[in-house]
Amino acid sequence: MEGVFDKLKAQLEQEEWPNVYLFKFIVPNDPEHIARVNSFFGAEAEIQSLPSRNGNFVSISVKEMMLDVDSIIAIYEESSKIKGLIAL
């Protein structure tokens, strides 16, 4: 059985690394969920948060210099453990 992130990994391996990568997540508007997502990234990451129109969710966009494809996949694997999170 193929891993959940195999297709993404194959696409990312076509790029040159290290490089800046843009992560996008939608999470329930809960301080714990937001803090968990933010904890995946270093102090140098550029993080932007935008609440949804009704305030139930928050869109989080993160630009960070990533060293390799495995580092990106590791963040997606960790983020998939957050209940209600959608990775775009």
C-alpha cells in the first residue's frame, strides 16, 4: 500500500532543496490547535493566520526554508494528528 504522502513526496523531489516551502492549513479556531501547528516551525518562519468569515476556523499559511523533502513530509505527518486539521 502506498503511503499517504508518496505522491506529494514524488512531486517535491523534482524541486531543488533547500528551498522556501509554503504550507497551508485550515484548523478549528482553537488556541491549542493553532499553537500546535505553529510549534512545527522555527522562529524564522513567516506565519500568517486568517480567521474564517464565521470565525469557526483559521487559515494558517507558513513560509519556511526547508532543507529537504523528508522535513516537509514530517511536518505533514505530525499535522495529520491534529483533529479537524485540513492540509492544503
